[in-house]
Amino acid sequence: MTTSNQKTAIGLRAHPQKIWYAILQEQQDKTVTLNLATLRIPIALANPAKLQFIRTTLLNIMGEYGVSRAGIRTTEPTAQSPDSFRLNIEGVAQEVMASGAVSTYFAGPIARIAGCLNITPRENVKKYITGELTYPGENNWQNLKNEEREAFLAALCALALPSQNSHLVTDER
């Protein structure tokens, strides 16, 4: 599906009931959105089975699109009451990436995304996420949900990482 001069990335934004993901591909001098979708987590499953479902499904999605890079928008380190299951989802996603599913990945909160994409001032990344600002070149930006925008930006971070930084995780808490 991909050629050697194309990089394909997945960006993830987790929620306890679903995961938003964006599949982006660099093609020559532009970035193309291959898919922007939601993975719904079955509520009937027990938590360990949910995590297994997430792992298996992410691997299938990544295989289908030939994903070689990944970005995960993680919970803010200053969150007052982070959802423990969302943290579990983010952990499983990072384990999938670190286990060799991709050659390069990014994991971090909003401030790390701003730094990765050189968004200045850094406060503008939140304006992109809320839709107050339209991300350059994205015609459909205003129609996306905030979480879709976060997944998109996380995928852009993964594409922006240098290839020699295999498994670069920038989320240091």
C-alpha cells in the first residue's frame, strides 16, 4: 500500500469509550488524510478484554494502512482527576508502538504536540484543537470534533519526527 518514499502515520486520542484515530500519509510534497475514524470500545467486555480488543484492533488498522509511525495524544500531566481507564488505553497503545508495530512514535500532551509541530505561540495549539484557528491546508477543519483534531495533530507529529529517532517517546512525567 505504501512505497518506500511515503511515510504513513496514525494519530490516536483515547477516551474511556472510544478512540479517535487519524491515518495520514506523506505523498511527495503534501500530507493526505487516508482515514479519520472512531474505534468504539465494546461496553459488554470486562476491562482486560477491552484492552485486548484495543490492542488487536490497533494492530489490524495499522497493518491495513501500512502504518510505520504513530502519535498518541496523552492525558495532560496536570489533569486534576485523570480517568484511569483512559490511562490504561494510552498504555496499551504505547505498548503496541514500542513492541515494534512502528519504527517511530510520539506520545505526549498538548504542549509536546505544539513543540513537535513548531506551533508558536504554543497557546495556538489549543486554538487549533477547539477550531478557533484552522490548521493550514485543512479545508474540513471546522467540521471536525476536537478529539479528531487532536488525533490529526498527533499523526502530524509522528510524520514530523526524524527517522533516526526510532521509538522516540517525548512524554516524560
